[in-house]
Amino acid sequence: MKNIPTLYEWVGDMSTFEMLFERFYEKVMNDDLLREVFRNMSPEHTKYVAHFVAEVFGGEKRYTLDDGGSHAKMVNKHIGKRLTEEKRQRWVQLLLQTADELGVKSDPEFRSAMVGYLEWGSRIAVINSQMTENPLTESEPMPRWGWGETGGPYVESNFSS
């Protein structure tokens, strides 16, 4: 059986994720629609999101181990933000544009998996942003995304143990 790389391995390494999100958030801060949402983000925000997505894609557990993060903590960042569908779409658009500009892998299989995760995760963020309390507890596992998971957002196969 072939050794199938994780999405993280396919992209490259942590520096690729960090550069992607650094450049992406530069665009966000210059975007009329999204700037207000992120104007008070911490200086570490870009790094934390890069580490979170890298870990979800099967990479090092830097978000949970080094950054002290969890899925519940990431969800908590969205609570009460009242994100809109227009903002969600712009967020995804800018991230994909940045990935293209940086030459992040663009083969159909990888981009399908990446877009699948961005659509899933950003839609969950919009839902959670309408809430006043976090629906997750600290014991919830981190999401884990691969080459073709299907099913609802809380299907066990979408999470690592």
C-alpha cells in the first residue's frame, strides 16, 4: 500500500502555512469588508491560525501543544462576532487568492480538499459567531481533514483521537 501524504505534507512545511497566513492577514487588514472584524486581533493571531490549520491538515501539533490551543478555544474566538455570509465568502476568497499568489499547491485533488475544509470551517465559524456561548468543551478533539472526508461536521472520522 502506498504511503499517502497528509495535506500538511503535501503543502510542504510549517513555514509555508505561516507565510500563507501572514500574507493573507495583510490582505484582510487592507480589506474594507474584513478589516473591522480583525482590527483587534492579537499579534500572535496569524501564527495561531497557521498552526491550527496545519494541525487540522495533519501537521505538527503546534497549536495544541506549543500555543496552548484547542478546538474549543478556536471556536470561542468566533462567539458573538455576528459574521455574515458576505464576510465568510470574502475571507475564503482572499485566502485562496493568497494561496495562488504564493504558489501553494494547486492540483485539483489538493485544492478540492483545501476548499472543502475552508467551506466547512468558515460556515461553522459563521454559525458559532451567532451564539453567545461556546457549544464545545475543552475535551472536544481537534478536527482532522484529509483527502476526501465526507459527512457531517461532528462525524467521528473528521476528528483525530
